[in-house]
Amino acid sequence: MASATISRRDFVKNATGLVIGFSLFGQQLRAAELGEQSGFNGSPLPTQLDSWLVIGSDGIITVFTSKVDLGTGVLTALSQVMAEELDVSFERIHMITGDTSQTIDQSQTSGSRTLHKAGPQLRQAAAAGKHELLKLAAVRLDVPAEKLAVDDGVVSVVDNPSTNISYWKLLGGKRFDVAITATGTAAEMKVAPEISPKNAKDYKIVGASIPRIDLPAKFTGEFTYSQDVRIPGMLHGRVVRPEHSLARLVSVDENSIKDIPGIVKIVKEEHFVGIVAATEWSAIRASQALKAAWSEPEAKLPASRDDLYSYLKETKPFKEQLVANRGDFDAALSRSSRVFEATYHWPFHMHGMIGPSCAVADVRDGKATVWAGSQGTHRTRKAVADLLRLPENNVRIIYAEGSGCYGRLCADDVAEDAALMSRAVNKPVRVQWMRHEEHAWEPKGSAQLMTARAGVDPRGNITAWDFMDRYFPYTAGPGIPLLASTQTGLKPNGPGFPGNGYEYGTTGSGDLYAFENQRINCPVIPWIQNAMSHLRTCNLRAPGAVGRTFASESFIDEVAFHAGVDPVQFRLRSPRNQQRTSEVLLAAAKQAGWVERPSPAPAQTNPDKCVGRGAAMSDRDGAIVAAVAEVEVEKSTGKVTVTRVTVAHDCGLIANPDGLKNQIEGNVVQGVSRSLLEEVQFDENGVTNMDWSSYKTIRFEDIPEIDIVLIDRPELGFLGAGEASIIPVPSAIANAVFDATGARVRDIPLTPERVLRALQKLESRT
């Protein structure tokens, strides 16, 4: 791909019908130029206003954030926040993101926390900047600051608009040199809390559907993903791995690739083996031809899916997480008129990045620059620094967007691969994983085994609720050494290795409901000793919550069925947040045309193709979502087709309605795919579905109609919107299948074989 020569200013000036203020080409092939800017000085200080924003003499305001856009459009929303608070037009905002030498560590981009957490930080920094600019203008214009107004960065006297001065004339090209308050950890940082930002009722830019700033270049093919980054003198690398597991290296026959042209070096460090070559094709050929002997793995995985769930059920947890314990569950259960219990299975899922992991590293003279798609560039900087045994200030990570990750690039392994090989040859090296490598070695979303129990009173109301989720800890992710680290003998450290678990909290455990007697336990089950590398685990979009909600919302439906109550009305009996939860659920039901009746549906005219609807709710980072799924089920084959999904979404203050709808649509599509198709297959040696034909995902022709209702609550501020709408989708679909057929399937994915077995089991009982 050739480097684009159009300037940002020319693009903005000449664009027709598109308002943009983002450097579409800033991360493109000018990697060498970027690498020379700002140097290796560590991260800027959050207590300096200049670390957050710079006023340019050309009227452009540059904003710095470590949060990155993973393809969700969040930088458009953050640009709106900054433009709103500074009272400038949207096109004046230019974002620099994910560069560890230029941005404050605001924690990794994950967990629906960019607008929720970083949005207020940037808003407060902008408010502090405007406060300082008004102070300067008050002196220059010789009037009190409270008598000044701002319109697109021009400060004027309220009663005399012709007396004015612009931000860029006040400060253009110069520093603020002002200290501000910034306290707390990266994720919870409080910035300038003593300065009051705008009231949401006065917003004009926040709340508008401004077109996403990243899409034009993506539509035209000009956007540079991490896979497209090129720098002068770059070589190509490939890692040589054992077929399925992280076995130990015994020997390497270097003569096995002597006839392949362009080989620069075979890189060996402990149990890490890599090939560096002049061309990518030479590196690929050599990595496939190199004869390397590996030891047998020290441990094996469970040999089958059933063995896996038996292991989860029978193994003593190393960490108990009693996350809710209200009332007296045991006493309430003993008084119940009826008791229900069910077990649900959630499989390992892949992130399934369309573009496999890729990074470019330049390690020379005791310094390292890495271009990567990391979701947490500051965390990746530490991982690379530890691996290379360099001071963190000597490592710079520059963000270059990957092509879909959803948590995969919290563990940005390929950055370490590239760094190791670049150090070995003292030149820049690009490493891209292959498809089979990505499928086999990417960290997966954890399998879960969930059991729910409920006691009800004579009217069918739930009086006792017990929920248990057994799951595996992260063996890849924040604070955990990556593959290259462990292969080269770096000592494991950090909160998640060899597995202290990730505290998912209560989300999706029935916690939306205010049951008087409620117990929720989420014990962390240890991986088999030395087998964690076979099938690594990491956060995957709404980690833990999607599986838990599949179980809890399916179980709610099962209890509603036995009570003979409409599923929506049953959920309205005991919501924890009465007003918001009820409004969201009823909004989804109304939009979907829900007809009140118990499930399953009455006998249908077509005996083979049955239709049904199902509802489910969830919350995540303060957002509340309700989904109604409509399905068709072929009873002769068990095939499920999702025809329509209706989502009502309350995430507090909505920054960009169209952008939020993009997020919801993506969540629904991925949710349907994970519900019907996706499941990691494995044997005792590792992952076996190594390509797209064996790990199936949804196709365009199978995407359902998606209907969305947005509920704006400005008074609540920004709440998490990135993950919330995927969470209720699987349970809504499972409930719709039950409504259509009367057969309950408690295993994801809802494959035709599983649905057919449930139908046959139902028929045998009747």
C-alpha cells in the first residue's frame, strides 16, 4: 500500500457532506517519521495540562489519550466530548492515541470503559483547558472571565462580540505550563475534579450523530492496519512453534533450510525459535521447512468436551468468590413450595480476528519502538521492556489498529515476537501470525459450567436464588507474561499467572433481580498444572457475563414457564433497579410487538417450521439492556434461524446515537454467531479447529434484522456501551427456541444436532 500524501487539513477542507477532524492518515506508512517524534521520555505526567491537549497555531486542537479505537468508533465520540467542552467545532479536534511516549496511561481499552472512564477524564481536562484559556482572554480583553463567551474557539465579550480573540492567538504553539489535579490509578484517575464542566442540558455536539472519522479511509482501502505498516529496511519474521502445545525445544536442524534464499537468521532463545528473512515468503517457507524437535508436553488437556466439564465440576477451586450473599438462602429454600435446578454449559470461544496478529519492531542501541494493535500499549511496553530487560522509558509502543480483537490484543503476543527477532538482527522486523497459528495460539474466552437453583412460593415468585459459575482463570492478559516471555524463561509474574482469576463480579448471575435471599458464587478452577499453554484464556467481549446471562436468563424463563406466567411479566416482578430495568424491558417488548402469553407458543400451522420469541436482560458497567429474539426452528433438522433481534439500550448519556447503534449491531451479530455456531474444538494435545471451515462464524446472509431503541439518560453521565448489548443475545435466542418448540437447550452453541436431540427428548417424554 502506498503512503497517502493528502494532508489532514486538505481532506477536511475538500470533504463534501462529511464533517471530520481526525488525522485519517496519521498512523499510515509514515512509521519511520512517527518513530522519530517525541523520543523515549516515558509517559507524560497526568498532572500537566499540556499532557492532555495542545492548542495549535493553525486552530487545530490536539488531544492525547492512551485509549484506542478498536473499530468501534469510540474516538469519534471522544472527539465530540472534547469539542463540546472546549466550545470548538468538531473538525478542530485531532486525536493522538495509544502512543506510550505521548499519552498518559489511562488503562487498556476494554470492558466498555473508554467513554465510561476516560470520557470524564478528557472532559475534565478540556474544562481545565477552557478555564485557563478564559483566564488568558480575560487579561487580554480586560474584562472579567464571566463576561466572556466562546464560539468555535473564538472568545468574545458577551455585550460586544467584535471584541474577541481566538484560542490559537492566545496560546497557539505554546504550552499551558499549568499543573492540574490528577489522582488515582490509571483506570480510576480523577482529573481536575475541582473545575465544573458543562451541564449536559447545554450539549450540542455530544448527542449528535456525527459520522465516524475512521470509516472513509476504511471504505476506500486507504486505512493502514497494523498488518499494513511498513518501515525502511524492514525484514520479515515467523515463529516456529510445536504443532499444538508449548512443548520444550530439544533441537533445531539449521541445515534443513539452507537452500531457501533470503534467510537472515535463525533466532533461538531458550524454547523460542524464529526465522528472520529478507522477504515474507522466505520467512514463511523457512518456518514450515525448519526441522525442530520438541519434547512431549508435560501434561494433557481433557480429551473431550464432557471431560472438560467434569474437570470443572469436580476440581476444587483455588479461589472462592462469594460475590453476593443476601438473606438466608438455605432457610428460604426449605420453605419453598417448589425447587428448580438446572446446569448450563458455555464453551471456549475464539476472538476470531479477521487479520491475524501483526507487529513491527525496531530494537537497536538499547531502545525499542514497536508498532502494534495492542489494546493496552502501556502494558505492552512493560511486557516488551521486561522481555528485553530494558528500562520502560527506552521502549515505545505506537498503536496501529488491528482488524477486530474484542479482548484478544490485551495479550499482544506478536509484539514480543517481533521485538525478540529485531534485537537478534539489529534491524526492524515485521512478524505476522498465520491463520492456523492465530486459531491455535490466541487466548480463548473461558469455558464455564453454571448451576442455578431457585425456590418459589405458591404464587410462583422466586424467594430463594442460588447461582454458581465455575470457570478458568486468565492465563494470558493484563499483567501476565506473554508467549515469548515464557518461552525465553522470563519468570511468570502478575495477578493472573498461573491464574488468580479475573473477578468478573456478579454481572449475568441473576443480579439484575432483587431476590430477598440470594447467593452467587463464582469459584475459579485451576488449570491443569503445566497445561495452561495448550488452551490459554483471556478476556473476550463481556468476559464471563455472556455465559452467566445465558444461564441465569434461561433459568428465569424456565421458572416462568412452570409458573405459567408471561416471561416479560415474570421479569417485572423483582427487578433490582425498578424504574430503569422496567422501562428498558418494556421498551424492547413494545418495539418487538410482544404479545403477552406464557411460553411455549400455541400449536402452529406449519408442524416442521416453528417460530418463537424470547426475552432476556442484562447490565454491564451501569448500562441496562433488554433483547427480544425471534427465531424459526426446523423441527426435522434442528436448524435455528434468528430472523430478528430487538434491543432496548440504556447506557446513560449517549455521545453519538449513530455510533452507539453501530456498536449494538456489531454486538448482536457477534452474539448470534457465538450462540449458533462458535465453539473451540480440542483434544488432549490442543486446539483442532485451525481454520474458518472448522471454526464457523456467521455469514452475511444469516444476519438477522436488528431493531434498536435508545434510551438517553444525560443525568447519569456516560456508562459502558461497548459490550452490554451482546450479553442478553444468547439467552434471548435460547428462550425463543424454547418458545417455538417447547424444548430447552442448555448448551451453547445451539447447533442443529443439540436442538434436534432436545426435540427428540421432548417427544420421548410426551
